[in-house]
Amino acid sequence: MGDGEVVREFRSRLTELLGEPLMVEDPLVTTAQAALLLEVPPQRVAGLIRAGHLPARSRSHRRLLLSDVVRSGLDQWMSVAEAGAVLGLGQTGVRRLITAGLLTAHGKELPLRRDDVDVLARLRQGWLTVSSAATALGVDIDEVQRMLRTGQLTHTCDVARPVYRHEVMAVLATRLPAAMEA
């Protein structure tokens, strides 16, 4: 669906919502109307306004331009709780990732870009817990922690999954020829 088609669809839905034809090309709408058009709770729209992702054009009751609502890209933003669901973490875990610099927060309400969270979720699939790395290497957890401290393995900055899978595989690959010679 092109931009023109999206705008026409939103105009048609707003006309239906108001029960009367629109008098101007780009009307001002309320937060509640924007929420109905976007099919989200009004609090989510208010959060976008507070975070600066959706410009409020006036201080009156009708303060959002329909075109801004259409272009808001609401689906591009997610809350810490939603990011936690995608990453398989709680809100505290997501906040740790933000503190570690693995995610960037953009305000308090809906602070995270969906694309950033999706990329991190894909990356984390290649990261291991300390116990998983220990099992794969055939060593104990203390040895993996020593390898992280000494730089034999690089820390991912994710407390829950600090070990890169590819580095564990590289360590195993260096051990295989030595085991074959013995």
C-alpha cells in the first residue's frame, strides 16, 4: 500500500469515525481519534507525543494533524515490556541491555526502536550462557569465566548471555587438531 493509499484509508476511517465529511485536506484530530485510527490505546499515542515522536500542533483538544498520525510510524517503536517479550527477558533485563549500550533508549515512553530490538534478538541467538559455553567446551564454569577475564573469549556485554557462540566454536576448532595428534 502506497503513502497515498494509506492517507486515503485513514481519511475514510476518520470520516466514518466522525460521521461527517472532512472539511479540510489535513484535519486536526484528538489523541483518542488518533488512537482509534491506529488501533492502539490512547495512552500509547500520548506516549508518542511525550517522547516527541508525534508532534502536537497545538495545545487545543484537536492537536494532531492527520498526516502526522499517518506518518507516526507507531509500529516502529516499542516499550521496555514489549522488548522484553521479544528478547525473552524481563524489564530489568532490557534495562541492563540499555545500560550496557546494546540498546538505545529514545525517551521514557516507547523508548526503543523495533528494528534495534529485532536485530539484537537475532544477534542474541548466537550468544551463549556461561554454563552452555562450559558444556560446549567440556570445562567448568570457572574456566569459562577465566577465559572471559583473560580475553580468550570476548564478553558480549549481555549479563545473561556473555559468550559468543562463534568464539566457542573457534576454541573447539583449535583443540580438535591437538586432540587428533595425540
